[in-house]
Amino acid sequence: MFYLSVCFMDSFISRAGLRVCCGGVIHQVSPGQMSFPCAEFNGNPDSLFFNDGKRRIDFILVYEDESKSASEKKGSVMRRKVSQKTSRPLPLLSDEDVIAKEPEFFTAPFRKDQLKCFFVKDKEQFFTPAMRSRMAYYILSRAPYEVRGNVKKFGFNKLLDGGVYKAAYPLHDCRFNVKSKEPSCPNERFLLFNEWAHPKSFYKMQPLDLIRKYFGEKIGIYFAWLGFYTVMLTLAAAVGLCCFIYGYTTRESSTWSKEVCDPQIGGEIIMCPQCDKICPYWRLNSTCESSKRLCIFDNYGTLVFAIFMSVWVTLFLEFWKRYQAKLEHDWDTVEFLQQEEQPRPEYEAKCIYERVNPVTQETEKVPYTACGKCMRVSCGIGTVLFWVLLIIASVVGVIVYRLAMFITFSSNLHSHLNNRKELEPFKEYVTPQMATSITASFISLIIIMILNNVYEKVAILITDFELPRTKTEYENSLTLKMFLFQFVNYYSSCFYIAFFKGKVVGYPGEPVYWLGTFRNEECDPGGCLTELTTQLSIIMTGKAIWNNIQEVLLPWLKNLMFRHCTQVSSEKVIPRWEQDYQLQPMGKLGLFYEYLEMVIQFGFVTLFVASFPLAPLLALFNNLCEIRVDAWKYTTQSRRAVPEKAQDIGAWQPILQGVAILAVATNAAIIAFTSDMIPRLVYYWAFSISPYSGGSEHTMAGYINSSLSVFNISHFSEMKRPNEEITPYWFNNITTCRYRDFRHPPGHPNQYDFSIYYWHVIAAKLAFMIVLEHIVYFTKFILSYMIPDVPEALKEQIKRERYLTQVILHETNIQHFKELMKPIADNLQSEIEEPELDLKV
């Protein structure tokens, strides 16, 4: 029997009676009773026990003593201690002299009636502190505190939300930077800080077994996944860096870049204005630096890297499943969901309807009818769609900003740069498109952060309304809602630049307008791929900086301010529970934002990697810091989380698989429709040699001229013709200008219509995308088939252990049955022997 010990239950029991026990004695506490005489603080700041030194403190409930005046309340917070009777120490990984390796046992779900089947060396240490805290949390989350008719209120979470309690948490076992002097303390927190969270340990492997034992399987599997993802990123980062170096070293030798920069070629090509009236004519060689930058990312190495990343992501997911299966076996969570997970207390509290369980065929209570469940899910889906549309509306707003600001920058930027001598060196690098793209990227980042905070509350309300049965179902439902929102929020601007910007712009005489007012945006002279790279780098870097500020700086400042506001005299010894109260509480969503941050990053690394091969390298550097930052936060700045069991990473697994599948299509589309690779290949193989000429060698010479169409400037209407005052001095006696497209020249019977070159390019783009997708998808399928989710040796080991466990339980039950039947058998034997004696006499 396990005992729940509550030392000061005044707020908790003042509304209804509660059976509590202290030191193994059961008491009935009446409503209104303000305290219960349990042992208080024993003067040892490292102690995890009551004053008797026997009963361990497993859970803390914090409340304010309302009998004190306001001045007395400042810095004086009463603590309640909840204890259970049992515990067990630890250790693990690194040097076995520091963190000892744990013994392995055959395991089975604990049952009191099968106690003899389990290896119990010491009853007081049979359950680990993490298990004890989890059991205490389970009991407290279901303890009733008010009953009015058919309405029953229970669970301390509602009391926390209502402010009756200020906090609830299990205790850390010691200070993170000082070993406990208690002989029975395992100092797990101290070990985790020194061997895992301290910056000096950045090169060490994570002590996953110790993390799991101290924080629970849920946090343990998160850090296991993050570490595995980071290790896999090293290969992707190395290949991506090689591709970047290849592009950087070949940028000067690119034929088309040379033609753009050549004064005799690019210097003689006059480009058409990119907006109405206020944009001037310009020479193509003014985009020389932009064209060189484009060559860094738009080359054949990028194609190879995109294919490599499609294979990499498949290997990452398949090998993670195998590693996860090993962790499930090692951490005894293979059958967790089927055997142990209980309904949420919020679900149980609403169970008022009856239904027949389709499995057991027994009557059970549920919180809603089939119609009610359908209504709840429909409301949830409708709300999510509304918010997704709201995000799309914000993206449209950013697009309108881009169109408006492009006009402003086009009219003022160059004159401003010309008037400021200190800005003259930046003139050739800063174009109106680049300035618009950078400012729009920062605005998108700000909108993303604002909408994130608002939607989080909405998603929680929707999921609470749906009322999922178990915590796993609750988290999976919330995860899908939040990720759908975040997917649109973070990636919509990137999808716009990659697949929509500059695609439907018309031609100089007949441009396409948004809302009948704003001329549709054209790509930067260097191409939309450069803008996509800029967008990705700004969002990835800005997001990483903001997240680190939130995870490192804010908790540290909050803890510092809290300690300052609640400071006590330096002579006073602060107990363990008060030290932990000064730390930051764990958020209600737990690890959700940690996973979300990494999965969003995973999307940037995979979905748009064809435009930014350095994305895996940035992600690798970020993750190396992220692991230690999260470790530092959990061990030093946060109260100890309630340890939870988890079998896997939950709904994040299918999300990662969905992103991996989508990544093949997006990268193929980026190469086909956003980069200039396909038009260059079409020119090289089909148009660089005339069928009527005597030459036979393919060449890229002349590609720039062939990729630009001709427009007669006399065909400008008065509303679109550039103003005279902005016409360059060198623009004399010029009758035509050029623009990026494949259209017939003026004077042609089908002037300004698409040429045969255009249809060749479109056909080649579609063919390339379809062929590449099918090859990569087929490769992914073969790899997934060849790599089993669970290693065969592990499968056999699990079967063997299940068999042996069942044999042990069966033999123990038979032995127990024999022991029970022995007195009966002895009695029967004696009854049979007595008549025989009488007969002989």
C-alpha cells in the first residue's frame, strides 16, 4: 500500500473533507480545518525528507497564507509537502565512475498481487523518485475538492488555474552546482549539469538514460531525437558546404555571369523599366554582382545537393525509427499506450453519458454522444481554417507592401545613394528589389511572432473543447493544429517568392496589376532564387536569435527578479522546496515548443534546400547550442517537470514524414521553375547550335541575349512611359529595351506572344520535375522497404523477453496457487488417513 501524505491542506480541504495520511496513519480531515500536524523543515537545505528523516517529500503544493498581512506575504510563501512511501537512487553514461551504468531486468507492469514476481531488494527504493512524483501527480489530479449534487469538482490543476495554489511541482534532488551532503541523495541534478548542461561538456554524448530517469521518458526521448537529428545534420551540412564552396569558386567562370558583367554585352543591353512612370531604363551590367551571387546557389551542384537531401531525409527518418525502437525496448515503453495510459482527469470529470464499449461489451461513461463529438470536431476544424485564412490574408498584406515599397524604392533609392558619399560603395549591391525583399522579410518575421502568440491560446481552447480522452491524444490533436498554423505562418512567404513572384507579370506594354492598382512584382535582376535565399537566411537566423533570447535570457532575468523580490536574510537557511519555488515553472504545453522549433527548422532545411545549401550548416550550429541551452534551462532555471512516460515523439513523426514527402516536390519545383537551370539547359542543347550552321559544338555563349525579349518603347502608353526627368543621360536615339521573357519581338505577326522557345522551356521544366520526382520517390520507397523500422535482432530479443516474462509470471502464479492449496491438501490427506487408522484398530 502506498500512502499520500499532505502536511498543510487548508485551501485544499476547506471546501470538502479529504482523507489524508501522515506517517502511515489515515485521518479524516473535516471542512474548515486549517492545518494538519506533520513534520516541518528540519533545517537542512539539501534535505528531501520530513523532519523524521524517513518520509520522502515527492510533491510540493504552494499557497499564500491568507491570515497574514500584505507586508508579511511579501517573500513569505507557505509550502505544502506531499509524500509517498518509497524511493530509489540512480546514475549512467559518460565515465562509469561518475555516472554508473544501471542494471538491466526483465520488466512487466507492476501489480501488487504479483509482488513476489518482482525483484524487490529494498521496498523503500523499489520505485524511483520520478515514478513516485508521477504517482503523486496522478492522485492529486483526481482528488475531489467539492461535490454539489451531481457536479463533482476534482483535481488540483483547476485550483492552480483559479489561484488557490500558486504552484505545484516535484523537487529537484539537489542544487545544480553543489553536491548534496545528504548520504542518500544521488545528486542526479548535479551530475546532469556537469556532464550534460555545462558548456565544457559540449563535445560529450548526452547521458540519455540519466535524463530519462531524472526527467522521465518524455523529456528523455525529446533529447534523444534532437541529438540524433543533430548527428545526422553533420553529413548534410558537410555536403551543403561543399556545394556552396563549389558555387563560390566557379562564380567568376560562369559564362552567363561573364556576359552580364561584360561592358560589350551586358553594358550594351538596355533593360525596360520595372514599374510605371517613376522607374528608369537601366543597363544589364548594373546587376553584375547580383548575377555572381546567383551563380553561387544556381548551379549543377545545387541539383546534386537537392537529390542528396531527398535521400538524406529518408535515411534520417528510417534510422530514427530504428533508434526509437531500441529506446522503447531499453526504457520499457514498448506497450505503454496499450497498458498504462489513463484518461485525463478533465475527460473523466465530464463523463455523463453511457455507451457500450465495442471491445469489452461493457457499459462505460463518456463525456459526449457521437453527435456531440462530431460537433466539437467540426467547430475545431472551422476555427483552424479561419485562422489559416487569416494568415493568408496577412501574407497578401505583405505582398501589397512589397508592391508599394518597390515603387517607393525605385523612385528614391538610387538618388539617395548618389547623394550620400559614405553609401556610394553599396550602390551596386543595393537594388530596389533587394531593399524591398529585406524589409518585407523582417515584417514577415514580426507578423509571424505576433500571430504565434495569439494562435497558441486559440489552439488550446479548441483542443480543450474537443476533450480528447488521453494526454497523448490531447497533445497529438494540439500538435496537428499548431503545426498546420505554423506551417502556413512560416512558409507562406517562402512559397510566394519561390513559386508565384515574377511568374505572371505580363510584358512592359501590358503589365499585370494587383487589385487594379499595384503592378505585379518582378524578380530581382539576379533572379527570384536570390530573394528566396535572402528570405530563408533572415527567417532562420532571426528565429534562432529570438528563440535563444526566450529560452536563455528571459528565464534568467525572471529568476533574478523573483529572487530579488522575495529575498530573505542571508542568515536564513532556505529549504529545498523554497529554492525550487524561485525557479521558472514548466509551461503547460511542456515540450511542444521545443519540438515545434526543431520541426519548423527541419522544414527550412528540407523544403527549400535547393535555394540555400547552407541551411543544414546553420541548423547544425543552432542545434549544437540548442541541446546545451535546453539542458541548461531544464537543470538550472526551471522547476523539475513532472516525469511523464512516452513511447515515441507522437504526432511529430507523421508530420516529419509529410514534410519529407513534400520536400521532394518543392525542391524539384524550385529547380524547375525558380532557378534558371532548365532554360540554360534548353538553350545549350536545343538553341545554341543552329540546325543550318556548320558548327557542332554546344556552348552557353549568347544565352543572355536569347533569354531577353525585345520591346519597342514607342508602344508605351502615356500612363506607363517613364518620366523625362528620370531618363538616363546615355539614353539617346534608343528605340527598344529588353525584358526577361521568351516572347516574339515587335514587328512579328504574333508580336509579344510567347515564342517556341517558351514552350520548349515549359515542356522541359514539367518533364524535369516529373522525372526527378518519380526517381526520388522510387528511391525513397526502396530505402524505406529495405530498412525495417525495428531491427530483426531487437524483434527477437523483445519476443524472447516477453516469453520469459510470461513464463516467470506463470510459474510464480502456479507456485502461489500451490502455496494456497497446500493447507487444503494437507487437511484432505489427514482426513483420508484417519479412517484407515480406525479400520486397523
